[in-house]
Amino acid sequence: MFLLLEAELISKVKKGDALAQKQLYQLLAPSLFATCLRYTKSKYEAEDFLQDSFVKIYQNINSFRADGPIAAWARRITVNTVIEEFKKRDLLRESHDLQTHGNHLADNTVNVISDLSVQELRNLINKLPNGKKVVFNLYVLDGYNHKEIAELLNITEGTSKSQLAKAKELLAEMHKTQNEHVG
């Protein structure tokens, strides 16, 4: 079976074609699952978010205007799905309490993070408190700016910036501690 061209595939999904829906799922699921994993602490929670995201993708497919790739549109829905659930569970509460942490980074923090392997970084990000992890993922990995993050999470831009700085600082501290135990 061949994969339909994206425009034709989307057209068929909009008409409710089950085979096209399956193909769209197969096309997008791996990258969207990886997105879900970045925000969660378990594979099972990521799978739940993925399923919830696809429900929303199929429900809202008629609003897709094809002014960009379907993958980018679907990723935004996925990120919003995760954020909405975190808000419901009040898992972002600590992201509002940042003034005590300041907004500075040690000069070597950015260098330490850039020296990490993808897997090391993923493991360390997973250990961050939820608010810091969400802001880090949104800014560094998903390309949101601080204004967009502030609007999405209902926080100030300053809070977003501070959470990002503290996340980077914590990542560097965790990496340093991890290396001390190894070496």
C-alpha cells in the first residue's frame, strides 16, 4: 500500500476516510509520541496524550488550512493537549513561583547543556519539576518564544524567562552531580 500525497491524504481524512485516518496516524504518530514523551515521566502517560491528541486532530482537521506542514499543525495540537491536561491537574503551579530564583545563569551552564548527548539531556529534562520542564521544552525544543509561552501557560514573560534560566541551571547541576558519581 502506498502513502497518499499529503494534500490528498488530508482531503480524505476530512471526508472521514478510515484508511486515510490510519495513514495520517502512521505518518505523524512517531514524532508526536516523541513530543509527548518530552513532557511526561512515563511511556504510558505519553501514549494517553498521543491518543487524546489524535482525537483532537481528527475533530479539528477541517480547520487545517494547509498554510504549513500538517506535522507542525498536529504538533501544536499535541503540545496544547499536554499543557491543558497539566493545567487541569495543577502541575504547573510551581512555574508561577520564580522570583526567588533570580534570572541569571552561570556562564558555563549553556556549554554544559550543549555537551550532553540527546539521551542524557532527555533523561535530565525528565527529572526537572513540571513547570520548568514545560517551559524548557516549549522554548528550547518546540521553538515557542517567551511571549507565546506566557500566553499558553497564563504566566508572565518574566516568569517564562526565569523558569527557563532555572531549568538550564538545574540541568547543569544535575549533569555535574551525575558526572561526579561516575568519575
